[in-house]
Amino acid sequence: MPKRLYPCTPTRLTTWLDCPRRYRFAYLERPQPPKGPPWAHNSIGAAVHSALADWFTLPVPRRTPSEGARLVRKRWLSEGFRDSEQSAQAAERAVGWVLGYLGGVDPTVDPPGVERTVSTPTRTLVLSGRVDRIDDRPAAPAAPSVSGVETAADADDDDENLPDPGGLVIVDYKTGRYVPDADDARSSLALAVYAVAAARTLHRPCSRVELHHLPSGTRAVAQHSPAGLERKVREAESIAADCSRADEAYRAGDQGNTAFPPSPSKGCSWCDFRRHCPEGQAAAPDREPWSAVLP
């Protein structure tokens, strides 16, 4: 009998790459170990993402920036903030981001995907994930990027000066402090996987991926070639093979550091499972739940 395809998401794969121990906590242990308190920056991101998704469900005449601001306030989450005053200040910053962002979005265009789940089989996997937005755009001639507004890069060294052929475009919203650049868009395994899965799900070509950073108003863009996307799929298959072996080891009773070693780093400060990991606690200091949103 043929071997069953391994189902996974880009998040599962990148969690394994980041820290096998966190992977065990997040995907294998049941019941799952208790997480730490909610993070304020996650609350901001969730509210903004929900508001932008809601905006596209409105009738076209109501798709105005001010309606987007109203939806942010409606969807606001207060978990993780120091107090109500800090939450209110963060909400107004988020409202400002959305007002500015929606000022540059055509309200008459209905994207083919908003919070859309896409999926595709490969030789060994079933890859799936939920995309913030999928646009459908005509081909456009190459144009110089505007400093501070958009950064662009080819996906691969052999794709220099790759033109935009049009078709589906993967759009991923970002609300954190870090401003992503073209290298981030180009190297993202998740965005490439979404492009491949969107093309299969919606039966349209998809090779362009974009990171829209609302706080700075910038876009980081990468244009993938078919060969570049294929390399990303092979990368996903390689990581998933390690995940599958780890899953089998866990089911066989190997739940220790041999199969699931910790990967201590500065990022351990933000790990949801920090309380269960002595190595992570030693590697990085504790953070308050609102640390990432302080101005």
C-alpha cells in the first residue's frame, strides 16, 4: 500500500525548525501543557486581522477607511495589556494603521480569498494553511520601487529581473514592530507554500507574495519562479520528514531530549511554553505580556 501523505501546515514545519521541544508541547502532548498568559501583541494582531477580513464582507459603498476603524474597535481584544489605559492607547494606534492602510485599498475589488484555507498535495505531504488575503491582479510592467513604501526582490538567484506575470497574489498582514523586507518575503516558507496551494485550490497561477506591514505602511514583495516554488516544496517535504520521524518516536515512547531537544535563544522570552522549559528560562529573561507593544 502507498504510504499515507503527511498532513501539515507551514506553522507546524517552522515550529519544528525553531524548537523541537516546543513542537512536542504544541502538537504532540495531550493534554497540552498549560500556556503562559496571553500576549498583548497577539491581541492587536488578531483584532486587526479580523477587522480587515470583516471589511471585505461589507457592501461596497460601506467599504471606507472609517468603517475599518469602527471594525477595529468592535473586534478589539484587551487580553495581555497592563491596564485599560494601555489597551485604549494601543487600540487607537491600530485604528490609525487601518485607516492609513485602507486608504490605499480599492473598495470595489472583491479578492478571491479572504481568510481562505488553501491546500495542495505533494509527493509526500498534504500542505494546507489559511491565507490573510488572496488578490487577483493583471500583469504589470516592472517599475522602480518607492523608497519607504515597497521593497521588492526576486525569489531566486536565477530569477533576476523576473517580470510580474499577473494572477493570484498572496497577501499577509503584519502588525509587529519588526518591518519585514524583500528578503523576508522571498525566504518565507509559509508564503511560498500558500502560493502553491492557492494555485491548486483556485486553479489560477500564483507566484507573487507580499508582506503588508500596517504600522509602517510598507510592502515587502517577492516574485517566485516555478523552479523556486518547487524548491520550497522540496524544503517543506524535507522538514516534514523530520517531523514525521519525531511523531513516530513520540508514539513509541521517546519523549526526551534525544528526539525533542530544546533550542534555547533570545526568542525563548516569548515562548508560550516557557514555564515548562528550564533551558529556555536560562537562555532569555522573562517578559511582561505587554512588552512588545510599549512605544
